Amino acid sequence: MLGLRLRVDIHVHTAYSDGVGSIDDVVVRVAEFRGLDGLAITDHGLLDGYFNAKSCSSRLIILPGYEVSTDAGHVLVLGLERLPPNIETGKSVLYEDLIGWVRFNGGLSVLAHPAIMKLRLDRWMSCKPDAVEVLNASYPFRRILVGRGLRVSSRLGVAGVGGSDAHTPLNVGDAYTIVEVEGDPCEDSIIESIKEGRANYGGRLSPLNMRLKMGAAYLLSNITRHIRPAP
């Protein structure tokens, strides 16, 4: 089968990390109901949610995934059922080391929500991810930030994709990646299609109240991370 278009939300958090949704709520009650074809559980530095989702009775293609904080931004790792070495909660890893490890092991690396971070184009250019998250449903503004993400994906020459970055089940599938696969729709064909640039983004921003809540949580986490205890 050629040219089959799939809708896959590649950026979803659950109660296993900093989300609030159970796997049943995320996969069965929302993702299937919204007509998604696939889903990646991308909790922070954890695969527990993915393995739970994989055991669910669902028609969805469940991709292994997790989100990693690096010194050059957050990266979604998809397609690998194991974590990189030296992952520690609350600590960043070296960006180039992570991208190299993912590539060596055949996984997919996606630069997550780069439009809200300090751009590190020199490092991203010298060690390219496989894709860039252009549309993140938790962005406070669409036009400006999506435009910025498009410029990053264009400079890097990689696919621009989308994800909900959902931290509650109600927002799963607000934004997603449109993947054109060749052959049978499965985890491998999705990963390869994104790597080969046969992917785009679709969807919308999450409701304003959820985006404000996410923005406040993001700012608080950054403030907390930079606070140093008094000597």
C-alpha cells in the first residue's frame, strides 16, 4: 500500500511523569475516539507508560518514546525501547551525545518545541536531529512560534512535525504529525517516513486555559532549576 496518510500524536505525557492521565484515558478514551492512527507516550526519561500502553487492547500504533532534557533543548526520542545511559531525573545531558546515541541505535530524534527556547542553530546544524516539532499544541501563540519552528526545520533540512505535548488526556491529538507511509502502517514505517521527510504537522492549539497552565508550569520549572541553595 503506497501513500497511506496517518495521524500520529508523537508528544504525549501521562501520570507516569508530569501528566495527569492514565494510560486507559489517554489511549482508549481519547486517542481512539479522536481518530488518531498512532501515539507516542513521551514521558520524561521513562518508558513505563509506553510499556503499559503497549499492553492495552487498542487499534492504535503505539510508538516507544520519551523526552530528554539536553543542554541544547528538549529532544523526543522515538522508536527505542531502552533509555540512553546516564539519564538522571532533573539533569540535562549533552545534546550531541544524545543525538549520536539515538542515531547509532536506529531511533528517531525530534527537537521538541524549539520556538520557545533559545535557538542553538550552530549546534543543531552540526549535529542534526531527524525532525523538528513545528506545531506544539501548548504554544501560547500559533503564527509567530510556528513560523519560528518552520524556519528551524528549513535551516536544518528536516521534517517539520507536530505534537500535542498533552499533559492531560483532553488535549491528546490537539496537534499531531501527518505521516505518509509506504507499505504496511507500523512503528517502523512511521519512523522511516519521518526520517525521510514524508511528514508534516496538523491540528490546532489546545484551549487557552490549558496553554496558560502549561506556560506557568514551564516558567516555574525553569525558575526552580536555576535556583541555587545558599552556601
